[in-house]
Amino acid sequence: MPERFQSLRGFHDQLPGRTEHWRRFETLAHALFSLYGFREIRPPHLEPTELFVRSVGELTDIVGKEMFTLKAGDESISLRPEITASVCRAYIQHGLDRRGANRLYYIGPAFRRERPQKGRLRQFHQAGVEVLGESDPEADVEVIVLGARLVERLGIEGFELRVNSLGDAACRPRYREALVAALRDRADRLCEDCRSRIERNPLRVLDCKRDSCQQLLEEVPTGLEFLCQDCERHFERVREGLEQLEVKATVDARLVRGLDYYVRTAFEIATAGLGAQNAVLGGGRYDGLIRDLGGGDVSGLGWACGIERLLLAAALTEHDNPPKLDAFVVTLGPRARERALGLVEGLRARNVATMWDTAGHGLGGQMKRAGRSGAAYAVLIGDDELARGTVTLKDLTTGEQREAPLGLDALAAELTRARGADARASDPRERPLERAGRRATGNRQTPATPPTSGKPRGSARRENDDGQ
């Protein structure tokens, strides 16, 4: 017998019963992003490796350890490990600023060669937004609130929004100098990874998840202590905007980003139940990235969320979620079967979701398939019905039966009436994401808390946490 193939480690099939949740998430995301004036972009999955080296940072784990890279002749190309760099490349290449397309969103896969674990795969999927050319702190507020609204509408309760400011080129060098000095003094007590990062990427030390390192990090200075006046005022206005919109946010002075391009505002949304890597969404401001990639001096900010993680957090993991059908046609006898093919296609042409048995089962087998199909009604046709010009409609939930006309227009109208808006709204299978969103109380509770250094927390790095 030939060998049976299996999917690659960290690359998962999304099966029926699960894909319905994905489609509903995507429908929700498309609609919500449009409310905020975003337009969709779909960049390619393969890009020049140098694009990610220059944007994400040569010394990051993503570029150094996690990219899927191959040689194409003399060219090095990589599967995208994140999508912001691709969006910025497209923005420059196609002159999207001249088209007024400066608010962009995407939904699609990304790839990282890392150890798979819960909600964290080698092929994972992100939804994200990017705002280019808007430098005021009110833009930061809108982007952060949009992320919170998405999580709310998924029905995820008890999530926490954390914000921080990373400073900019004017004030971050002074903080880096002070941080390196403090870390050198404690180097012998830090883990091996943190010691290796002290000189080449000290901010990444703040992101360490080891308890021993986190305790030591309580003693080192925070970036908030070194903000210049412009960065301090920018961050203050971000917090004021969140407070005005009654979006609760905690200032976490240890929150950093895993990619080199971030400046000023950084944020994450975390939720319980996902273990140590509990962030589902994260992002920040990246003024200067467009310039570094060969474009103009254009400001930018955005976020990405891991779709797999969001669906886990929303507890939408069940696989028994059949498509919503209006009817399953059941035939009794060869004459009825001959009539069924045209009847089924005619109902579909009238927007009635319909299936029938094409495997040649008897009455019992057809009724069993009808019950498993998720259809609201079985439409039974036999010789008696054909003689009377009728069908028998059987409610597959209550078992009640009644006659209905066999004519396509009349039957379609009958099934449409039976379906009804009220019936769909009460169906427990109907739109679980939207129903959960209506139940969600949201995260609008208390004003943003004042800045504190506090105990170091794990960040929602796009490198690992928010996009897997």
C-alpha cells in the first residue's frame, strides 16, 4: 500500500466545522475595518529576503532563526514572516499615497520556522491594519480602539489592553545607554539569551519570559523615565484619547516590541486561557520605516492579530457546525428522482440553499443524511406527491409535516417564509461570532491607569505573540 502523506509539522488543515468560524471572523473583520475607512490589500506570500532584514531587523529572532528562505538563482527570497513590511513595500512601489489609499488592511497567512505550540504554528494567519501618513496621536487612539472593538465583537471577555511609549530617535539613545549599563551590572544573573542581547539588542532583554530575569528587570530603568518632551506629550494625548472613549488601558513600562521598526506608541491585547503567550493582538507606531525601505518620510502605525489565537480565546473550537441549509430533498421512487435534479437546481437559482442525495441511498439513508446536513426542512417527493403537484415538508427540528406546492416559485417562497428572519435569529448555529459580539460587555470600564513600571510582563510581539 502506498505511504499515506501527513501535513507538515506546524502546518494545519482547517476542516469543515472550523472553517465556518473562520469565514464568520473574516466577514466580521471586513465589515469592521470598512467602518474605519480601511481598504483591503493582498500582498504576495514571497518577498525578497532583504525586505525583512531591513524592516524587521537583522538581529531579531525572526530574521536570524525563523524565516523560510530559499535561493532563486542569485536572489534570496523568503516566505513572509509578517505582513507589515510587504504592505509598506506595496505602498511605495505603487504610489498608494497618490491614490488616497493610506488606510490598509489585510487577512492572510504568514510563516515562521519555530517550535509549534498551542495557538502558534509555522503557518499562521493574521488580520491587521496599517495607517500611513497620519502622525497625530489621535490616529494611534483610533487604531488601538479598532483592535479593542474587534476583540469585543468576538465576545472575548476579560481581555487586557496594555500600552507603552518606546520613545524615538531623539530620546531612545539615552535610555539605551542607561539600560545597557544596568544590564551589564546584572549580566552574571541573566539567562544566556539575555546576556547575548545586552550589546546588540538590549530592548529585547525586557521581553524575556524567565522568572529569574523578570525579577532582575524590576531593578533596571524604564523608557518612560527618558522620554523627550515631544514623545511624552504624544503618549499623554494617546492616553487621554483612550480615556475619552472609555477604553480601559494599563500603562506597562516594560512592554516592548520584537521588531526593530517600532517607535513611540506600542500596545498589546492579552487574554486569559492561552498560557504564557497570552497576547492575541499587538502593534505600534513605526515612523521612519517607509523611508528605510526607499520611500518618503512617511509616518506609520498598525497592528496584527493572530486569527488562530483569537478563535481559541473566543472558545470557537467545536467542529460540529454544518452549513446552514434551507432544504434537503428526499426522493421516493425513480420518477421522483428524475424530477429532483431540476428541482434542486431550480431552488438554488432562487437563493434557497438545498442539497439532495446523489449516492443512491434508500429512504432511511436519505433521511439520515438530511438530519446530519443541518437543513431546516426535508422536502419529500414520491409518486403520490407528483400526482397531486405537491411536496411534503418535514421540519427536521420539530418533526412536524405539512404539504406545500411543487412549483419552483411557490416552493421557494414557502421555504423562504419558513426560514424567516426570526427563525434564523433564534437558531443556535446561526452566526456565533456576531451573537457573541452582541453579548460582549466590552472593555470600556475605567480610564487609563497612570504610568507604572510594575512587574515585567510578556509582550505581544508581532515576532511571536500577536501573530502566533
